[in-house]
Amino acid sequence: MALDHAFLNAVRAALPSDALIEDEASRRTYECDGLTGRRSIPDLVIIPANADDVRAAVRLCHAHGVPFVARGAGTGLSGGSLPVAEGVVIGLSRLNQILEVDLVRGHVVVQPGVTNLAVTKAVSAAGWYYAPDPSSQQVCTIGGNVAENSGGAHCLKHGFTVNHVLSADVVLPDGELVTLSRDDTGPDLLGLFVGSEGTLGIVVSATLRLLRTPQAVRTWLAGFESTDKAGDAVSQIIGSGILPSAIEMMDALTIQAAEAVVSAGYPAGAGAVLLVEVDGPQIQVDDDSAAIEAICRSCGAFEMRAADTADERARLWKGRKSAFAAVGRISPNYYVQDGVVPRTKLPEVLRSIAALEVEHGLRIGNVFHAGDGNLHPLVLYDAAIEGQAELAERVAVKILDLCIAAGGSLTGEHGVGVDKACSMPKLFGADDLGVMLRVRDAIDPAGIANPGKVFPTPRLCGEVPGPYRVHPLESAGLADRF
């Protein structure tokens, strides 16, 4: 390990021995997140048992100038929890308790290692649930959800994580423990922290807003000949004033993959399917359903099914929920991208993505949150074939370029991490990046909290082929920070 002996001795003295993982074989467990194309073995892994241990670890990192990376379940898809050189990983898996359930106020207090789905399981019998629902909700943790501002299928109506965090206890990069709340006066520091991808500190507990289970829920499955027709239906549904809780789309390739794995029973021969879910009072669900069915049929849906019971809905959702994993049955490897486009541009952008398939010879599957234009293209490749992994990454970057050109964004919910940092100047100018970095610098002047993530740096992006250009951080006078 390359860490200073004084730091290692201080950590060993301050924390229990079972909180430290030092042997290389065990440290390899933490070398990557869900973005498997990049790996880096941490020099030390610290697994705190409580908030005090987190503070002790961060204080020592601050005192010795050692960078740290907070890690939840490792399900992230942008390299956000990738270890850094001569740094430590602070794993939060042991902080996995639900500390308080207050149904009078409609909230829960949880530690960061609690899984997303566990929150709903804890309150569902009483008629409540936690709305953000990433596809990995069975295993992803609240700390990671807060760091990435995670969404999910039902964020269309109910919002992202930031809309459901009422307060958070946060260990800042110098080890100070602070409470950030929606009720604070002045700037919205809680909103600043949610989605900061670990660059501003570590959440050690969060108070989450719960929602009452709706009176009625209905899920529609609609089969279309093409993504163009399905995309038109999405625009018309939202344009009509209906606000479904979710609208998901899958194309022919991802339908094929899901059918091979879970036999979801999606319409044979469909070029695209929509899953449209509505919830609320029964009369509203009935009215919205009638309108949705009429719109889908007018846009060319050749098959429609409705599900009202929990079991029926689960069967329809099974294919969508398993889509990412199912693609592994039809391709040895795949690269998951995450970008956002205006709903009205969905057909146009999907056609451009199809053109990239032809141009580069790699299949691309599309499964995404159509209601808010959050695309998740899956670029299929075989890492055993020389050059294909690099080609897949280049195609994924071109997909982000398409999103930006369409008036969209780099990420909807997976975060920027290291994966998209070099694309940030395509969306933000030097002044914008400079302001972001000055905010980070005010909270973490030493630059030790998850360094190398989110922001482009000459070291990270300087090897991109092509003529030299002045780096945005250089022109902003901030390159020396990283």
C-alpha cells in the first residue's frame, strides 16, 4: 500500500480492527462499481460501525491529506465510487438501521446502508411507501441514492430523491457533523448536497418523506410496431394533461432479452412496448385509463392489456425490471449510458442512436423512462474482441452528444462520476464549471472528498485524441485544484 505509515497507524489506533480491510485480496472487492470498465484497488478500506467511526475516519483523512471515497452497495453506473490513488474507501454497509418510523408525520429516519426497498417494506403494511424506485432498489442503498439523486420508474409523478429527503446528518470533509434540513433558512444546502456524488461529504442518516399507498393503481402494457409510434403516444399522453406515475419504453432488442430470461409475455413482434401506470383515487384512475387507451390505440398500439392487482402488475413490470440483467443473455458485455432529451425529441434521438448502430456495427438496446425523456441505451459489445470495449465507450459518448444537441442533459439519475466528467464542458461553460468548483472548494478546500469525479480535469481528459484546446478549468484558473 502507498499510504503513509503515520496515517495507517493513526487509523489503526482510532478504529476497531474489524473496521479495517488491509489485505489486497479483500480490498479487490471494492475496486469498481457497476461501471465495470474501470477498476482501481483501494489502498485501504474502512467499514465504520456508526457515525462516530465515520467522523473519526474522515478527520484522520483530513489531518493527513488522504483522499476518501464513500461507498454504498457499489451498484452505481458512472464510476462514482471508484477508488482513487493513495486513498481509502469508506464503506457504509454496517450503517444499515432504520432508526425511526413516524407515520403521524409521514417520515422515516434511516442510516445510509439501508436498502431502498427496505424502506417501503418497513411501512407498507401500514399503507405507506417510499416513492423513488431505482431498478436496483432491492440492493442499492439510501446513502448512494442521496449521493446520486436517484430516480426510478415512478419519478415522473413523484419526483427524485431530492424531493423526498427532508433532512440529513452529514459528515463534512473535515470531519464536522452537521444537520442539513429543508427548514433551514438561507440557501438550500440540503438541495446542494443531494446529488453531489460524494464530493461534499458523507451522509450518516437521512429523514425521508413517505407517501400514502394510493387507493387504486392500474398498469397498461401497449405494443407498437416502432419506437416512433410509441414515442408519439408518450408525447400525447403527457400533452393531454394526464400525469402517470410511470411511462417506460423498451425496444425490440431489450424485449427480446427480457423474454429470453423471464418470459414476460410481451406482445410478439413488437418494435416497442410502453408500460404506463396511473395511480390515485379510483375515479381518476378509470378516467385516465380510458384516455390512455384511446391515445395509444390512435398512435398505432396493436395490443393493450391492463393490470389492476399487485400480482398482475408485477408480471407486467417483470420484464422491465429485469431488462438490464437480461441483456447479459444476448451479449457478453454491455455499456449502460444515461442521458436526457425532451420528450418531443424521443423519436428523433432514437433514430440517431439506431444510425450509430449501423455506423459502428454494435447493437444498441433501449430501455428507459420515456415519461421524462431519461434514456438508458445499452451498447452491446464483446470485451474478448480487441478494441470493442473502447469502441463501445466512444459510441456511448456519441449518444451523450446526441442528447446535448437535442437540448437535453448528460445524466438523469446515474450521475456523472468519472464516466461523463470529460463531457461536462460540452454542456457547461468555463464560468459555470468555475462556479461549481468554487462551491466545492468552499466546503472541501483540501479536495479530498471523492476527487476526480464529476468535474473534468486535464489529467483525466487530456489524453482525448485530437488537437489541443484550452481546458475549461485552465481558463477558469482552477486546474491546480485537481
